[in-house]
Amino acid sequence: MIPLFDIRLSEREVAAVEEALRSGWLTMGPRTETFERAFADHLGARHAIAVSSGTAALHLACLAAGVGPGDEAIVPAITFVATAAAVRYCGARPVLADIVGQRDLGIDPDHVEGLITPRTRAVVAVHYGGYAADVETLAALCERHGLALIEDAAHSPSATPASGGRKLGTRGTAGAFSFFSNKVLGCGEGGLVATDDDDVARFVRSRRSHAMTSGTWDRHRGHASGYDVAGLGFNYRLDELRAALLHARLPALEDDIGARRRIVRRYRELLAGVPGVTVPYRDEDVEHSSCYVMPVMVDDPELRDPLRELLQERGVQTSVLYPAIHELSAYRGCARTRLPRSELAARTELTLPLYPHLSQSDQDVVVESLRESLASLRAAGRPAAPRDATLT
Ligand SMILES: Cc1ncc(COP(=O)(O)O)c(C=O)c1O
């Protein structure tokens, strides 16, 4: 089986966790602080606040942006459910926007603008697969309408917009990162809020640990003897083992992304000769992306699921990123308009294996399996619809 993703830890990274285990301090403490400083420097952000997951990061970012009961926040329909769930945790309503199209799965700023109402508080942009959403246009739009821009940067540590500039996750009110195990920088479960805004940082720092005025580590060091609770907070703390692993993995992040980009470039060359699939994004976008996943769009939506089955039989694991949010049972009703481009992407997208140490021979197997399986399905009497009919 060629897996969708695979994790390899170096001895140095394992040793960093072992050292944390032996240190006698397991929950949020000095290693978390060290990682936060290193990640803030890496991003070029004023503040980086580590939390227990990307979902927790989104929740706190939404709360810090003032999203509350009765409000609306605009979220893309093609994303992991956590993006929309975070809005609901705040008592607000996620309003789903369409994506740009089959070649760019980011949120469509024009559609976002049409969805703004007096209740709208924030726009949450997702940098799908590590490729930048149009943050400049979204930031200008949010400024014009007095809205917060939250970046769901779960897929995109170290990525930038194709036009260059600051790293993704640092442009809006706050950026939310995920360190879930399959992510570009993973530790199992973990997340982080990045922001340049001192008030947002103070809020997130406080609420991640029950809004207590001092933490266990402060008290352990004798910096405080008691605490007050200044608001409704959560246990969204990261522990020291994960912080140690993240800090040990951070120096290799750029090389890992470089390896991902090389593999994606090669996929794009190989897939250019495969009839019936379209590869989203442009070659130049790859150089700015963190290349979290390798999406391809199967031109005929009818063939996507049978193709996945054939690939599975041939030992190639695939996935779908993502089902459209408003087609999930608990999120019906979150679409105020039709979302044809998201609905099409949810039926055509296929995610291929991608990880920094994916070998060329395994990559060849993936592409050949795709080519042959698709050819056999098309020959079996379900010819792909003409591209123009299915692709926007
Ligand atoms: C786009 C997106 N947002 C948010 C999350 C949530 O991150 P976590 O799993 O760390 O809670 C994920 C994680 O898979 C994601 O892909």
C-alpha cells in the first residue's frame, strides 16, 4: 500500500521528546514557550500562542475577533468541518461561500462580498492544500466592511501568497495553524494562533488555560502564589512532549517543504499526460505553497468514486479533500445560495499520496495506476464529459 501520508521522525526528534519526558515537567511550560518564540520568528509574527489543536486555535481566533451569538462568519464550503464548527462554538452561524473553481479551491472573494450582511463579523479564509487564498483582496474587503479576517492556515505553515510577501497566517486578525499528525509540521495533536495584535494575543493566551491569571508553570517558578479567573476559558493547553517535538522538527520544515515541492512538480509533469484529470493551481503557485496535499480533479464526476476503488485495489490510498460542508448532515442550511463550484469540487477532487520521502518509483506507481484505472473506466462506457462542461 502506498499511503496517503507517512511520518518519519529523526533520532534527534525522538530524543527531544525523551528529554521532555525525563524533565519532570509534562504540561505547558518552558518547551512550549521556546517553540512559540521559534515559530513566531519563523513566521515573522509578533505573537505565536500554542494550543491543543487547530480547531482550538480557530475557536479562540473567532472569539478574539468578537464572533458571538447572533453573528455570522463567512467560511468556504470546501474545507475541513473544523473551520465551520469553530464559528458554531461561538454561538454564531457559518455562512458558506463558494470556491473560485476547479483550478483554485480557495474561497471566492466576490462571492464573499455578496454574502455580507449587518450580522457578519468575520471572514475565515482557508489556504487549501497550502496554496494561498486571495488574502490581499479579502483583507481589503474586510477592511472596507469592518470585518475581521481569520486565516485558517492549518495546511500552510511557511507558505506565502504567489505574489510573495508575508507568510500565510500573518495577514489577518489572526492565523490558526494545525499540528495534527498528517500536517506539514505535525506532532500528533496541536495548534497555534499567530497574530500581530497585542489584544488578540492576550485574549488567546488567557482563554487557552481557563482565563486564569497565572499558570501552573508560573506558580511552580514562584512567580505567583494564587490565581483569579478573568473570563470563560478552556483547557486548550499544549503539553511539553508535543512542544518539544514541534521545536525539534521546525528546523527541517523548509527542507521538508522543498521535498514536497519537488514531488508536486514531478506529479504535475507526469499528470499532464493523463487524459481525464485536471491538476489545480499553476506551476508557479507550487513554489509558494507548503504542498500539504496533492489534489487532482477527475473531469467526469461519475468516475471519481469508482476510480478511488480501483486505486485502492491497486494499493494506492487516496482521499477526498473535502466533502462540501453544506452537504454534511449537521451543516445543511448553512448555504444561503447555491454553491455549484464547491459541489462540483466535492465530486471531482481526489487526493494522491504525498509526503517528503515519497519515492519516485512509488510516485510512478501512483500515476500509472491512475492512468490505467481511469482509462479502463472510460473504456467501460463512461466517457468523460468534455472539460468545458464540467470545469469552471
Ligand atoms: C483546513 C483545516 N482547518 C482546521 C483543521 C483542524 O485542525 P486540528 O485537527 O488540529 O484540530 C484542519 C485539520 O485537519 C484542517 O484541515
